[in-house]
Amino acid sequence: MRLTPRGGRDALGSVETLSDGRAVLTAKVRAVPADGEANQALVKLVAKALGVSASRVSIRQGATSRIKMVLVEGEGTALERSILAAMGR
């Protein structure tokens, strides 16, 4: 995921391709990137969008970077449907 802190609103965005060819889901949060606030806001945003508890969402890589690898624990097919629904597909 690519996170934009101080983004004006908490929202998932679109899938974009980075210069190295990786596809990322974009997200914006109102929180500032200090003391883990933006990361916590991202975890809550992803959990709410996918209908899972925040304890099932964690940032696995990129805690201090805009590019993050996020792990969501749960049943794969149900999560896939939730992700597509959250993206409006």
C-alpha cells in the first residue's frame, strides 16, 4: 500500500503502479506521520473497509515508509470480495 498521511480524509484510493512495476493500493489518512499515528489510522481504515477487527490487520513492512506491506488475517476468498467491494469493483 502507499500511504499519504495528512491526506485530508481517511479513504482507500485506487491501485497504482510504482516506477519499479509493483502495484499498490493507495490510501489517505488525516493523521500525521508521528508516533505511529498514521500507521494506526491506516490499520483502522483497512479493518473498517474489509469488515474485520483491527487486531487482524498489521503493518508487516514499511512502518516508517510511505510504501507498506499490510497483512490482513482471515479467509482468503472473503477478504478478496471485501477488498474488491471496498475498491468499488
